Amino acid sequence: MSDAETREWERLAFVAGRDGIPAAVAFAQQGFKQYTAAIREADSGGNQYGAAYRDSLNTSIAVYELYIAQNG
């Protein structure tokens, strides 16, 4: 597991520990929507945040998808 994946899992564990698993699932769902939108916007020539951080966003998206599948 990469450092980026580990950090994302730790963030989700923090939110789950603080606010509960449903809140962590909501956090993952929101992050998934925001990060996929950022990549989509960059691909269409808009804001380039998604292009600049594509690798880390894709890593987060993969972790979020797995977390949602396991807990959603």
C-alpha cells in the first residue's frame, strides 16, 4: 500500500472514530464526487487542479470506492 493510500485510510478511520461509520461513508462519497469532477473538468480543458493532482486524486478515489463498497 502506498503512502497516499495509507493516509486516505487513516483519514477515513479518523472520521469513523470521531463521527461514526455513516459519516465516514458520507465523507468518502463526497470526496469521490469532488475528485472525479475535478478530473473530468481538467480533461475538458477547465480548471487544471485535477490535472495537477491526478495521481493522488485517483488514489483517493480508489480508496473511497473500496471503503464505500465495504461499509456503504
